[in-house]
Amino acid sequence: MKTYEEFHGNIDIKEIGKKLRELVKKEKAPFKILTGYGSTCGKSQSKQAAIKSLSKMKREQLIKGFFPGEALTQLLTEKSPYYQDKLKYQPLVKNDKDYGNEGIIFIFV
């Protein structure tokens, strides 16, 4: 699965949504992005910006789904925003070396 690493500090936070939309138009297969996975305050701004943008793209039906790598170790309920996507797409990523990595987001187009 192709990994885009530029979301880990190389793209301005305000440009993350635009860059993700460009990738979604270009990619024909699932891919993953590497974002920051924490900071001294506990949350990565790049990761939060990416999740916000991906959530919007999913509502707009531009992507089929997404979930962060840490969904591997999270007990998700039906109310979790990643629950259905994890059930549906986990077989595609279960052997991926990054599944479980807090800095990765898997995106399904």
C-alpha cells in the first residue's frame, strides 16, 4: 500500500485538506498517509486536520472510508466514527506493518 509521508510536517495545516483531495482524485487503490502522532500537548495538529478533512470527504462520498492505525488496539463501539470502516477494511490492512501505528491513517477510495 502506497504511503504519503509529506503530511508529517511538510504541508501547512491549512493545506492538508486540499492535498488530500488531490490524492483522492489521483489514487485508484487504497493508500495511507503518515501524520504526526503526538506532541507535548498530546494531539497532532496534522493528524486532526487530516481526520477532519477525511470525515468531510466521506460524507461527500469522495472516499469509501478511512481509519487511523491505532484502531487496531482500540475497542470500538457502533457509535465510533471508525467502527464500520474498520469492520469492512480491516482484512485489507491486517498484515500491514503500519497497522497499529498512531501516525498512520488508512484511506480507502
